[in-house]
Amino acid sequence: MAKRVVFFNRFYWPDESATSQILTDLASFLAEQGWEVEVATSRLLYADSSVRLEKQENAKGVRIHRLWSTGFGRGKLGGRLLDYLTIYLSFAWFLLMKTRKGQIVVMKTDPPLLSVLGWFFKRIGGYKLVSWCQDVFPEVAMVGLNPNPVVKALFNLLKKLRNRSLNRSEMIAVLSDDMQQYLSRDCPKGQFRKLPNWAIHSRQAASEEVKRLREEWGLRDRFVVGYSGNLGRVHDWKTVRNALPMLKDLTNLTFLFIGGGAGYVQLQSELGEFSQPQVLFLPYQPRELLPVSLAVPDVHWLSLQSGMTPFVFPSKYYGIVETGRSVIFIGESSSELARKCLAREGDSAVPEGDAEAFAHAVRDAYSAKEASTHAPAANSRQAAFSEWMAALDALV
């Protein structure tokens, strides 16, 4: 029997957003292993909504269907909602017209609640539904909001639809124990499988490459505390901002911020009293440079706001670990990520809002710079790919 799978996600190669790169890696691997792999996606790029990609393309054995949607981008809420609505409609058409009985359909979570769409058309198409939870919606959308009764009612409705779609999925892929424990309370019939993400770079950087990039960025002989990737609404950046004045005496210390997001922009505007090389802001780096850029910092920091650990897992953690660099996590001590950090020599975890504890952790890393560099970890990609293939094989 042919092994067929079609993935749904708003972005795919050559887009370089995190969910796109994770999906591109897995789809290409499955195609190499003899699966018939298709991807239904939009014609857009995450970082540039003006671009329109080819409608049909084959890449690394994967057949890509790029469907129509509006392309207003992330600038305004109304435009973003219209982008969501139109790609939902295109995905619905594809489910009705292009899926086949017995095929495996994997729904990611961009746009949100794709599993609901998959469940709705499942009875018509006869396919097997896999809900791949990169985050938990609608909970993530409520971060920082004080909802009125209408919004609360909408939240409860969307949550019920989400739960029903997960309960009727053949498999629910989650990123962490925290995510599974949260969802299993509302989805007692759910067929959960923990399938963590992986480092999206596939090689180790040579020391000469790292040295060259540090010099290019003006970081030679600096002790670098780094953040790489999206710094958004679910992340805590205020703890870092409040800790910086406590570290001014470390004259060769640099805080390096690579990426974007709401928190990135806010930090950039609030750290006016600090100049380069004390702080350095850089845009997202190309994927081929990622193994080098991740190796530039001596220590990385990651964060999640309290209460967010069941809803997201910062997959950048795996990339950092594979560079051999240490991690300071800011967030709940009971979370899986905090436990991972506390179990790894040289890593640490501090509570959200405790700027003094974070500053202390930076000082510890600064004092033990040589000792804090781990040997590069084993490649997480192949283990993750094997787990995914075993999980999908069980559904064939």
C-alpha cells in the first residue's frame, strides 16, 4: 500500500519562518523514505507579504500546492484576519477536491484551528486526521487581554470546537509534557503522541566561522548573552530589561538580540540608554548562517510568560543545545523546559520578573565562561524524524 500524507500550513519552503522550516525538514525526509508527500500552503512569505510564489512546484520529492489567499500581512488585525479567512477557504476547497480516502492529513496550527477544518471535512473525505499542535489556540490569543463577555463567549466556543476536533483526530502530536497534560484534561479521548521539534540547522559551525562572524559583528573579546528568533507576546523580556542596569560593571558584556517580534521592538525602544557594543540588535539571519549565529553567544536566554508553558515550546532550545552553548531560562520552575535546563550542567532557570536572579545567572556564566561551554549535543533531527515516521506508519 502506498504511503500518502498531505500537510497543511500557511507557510512552506522557501519561507524561513520556524514552522515552515520544521515542516520542510519533515516533508523532505518522508519523501526520501518513499512516502508520497504533498503540502497545501499559501503563496506568501511570512516576512514579506508582497511576494507571490509559484502555484505548483516540486522540491526534494514533495509536491507543493500553493493556494490563493489575500496577502495583507501582519501589520493590521483586520488584514491578518482576512488572510486567515481566505486561506481557510482555499484549504477547505483542497480538502473537498484533492484529498483521498485513507490518506493521512496533517494539520498544523497556522492559521489557528486548522484541526477544526480537518475534522469538519473528514467525514466527507474519509482521510485520517493528525493534529500537529505547534501551539494551543485560542488560549495563546488571549495573552495580555482582559476580555469582555462577547470575547469570552467566542473563546469558549472556539475552545469547544478545538477540543472536539482533537478528540476525533487519529493522532494529536504535541511538543511537550506540559502541552499534553493541559489538552488531555479537555480531550479525554485524544490519541496523544509527544513529538518534539528539532534543531533546524543540520551541521556544526567551525570555530573559524564563529570567530569571523563575531569579528564582523564587533564582538571580538566580548562575553555575549544572546537571544535568537521571535520575541513575541508570550515571552518575558521585561526581566532582561530590568537586569541590564545591574550588569553595567561587566565592561566587556554584550546583549545580542537577533530576530523580531513585539518584544524585540519594545526592547529596542526601551534600551536607549545602552549603546553598542553593550547591546546589539540584528534582524533574522538566513538559515544557512544559523549554526554559526547560534554559536556566537557564550550563553543564550529563553523565556515564557507564566501560564504559557502548556501552550508553546520554544523550539530554538534544540538548536542552542546542539551548538553546545548554555541556556538561562526565564519562566515557571515546574515547566518541562525549566526541568531540562536544571538537569543540564551549566544551564539555569529563574522565575519571571526576578531580574536579580537573572543577573546572578549571567554573572555565573560570565565567571565560568570556559566551563560553561558544553560539547555539541547529538543531532536531534534524525531521532525526531524517526519518531514521526513511526507514528505515521502506525496510521497506514
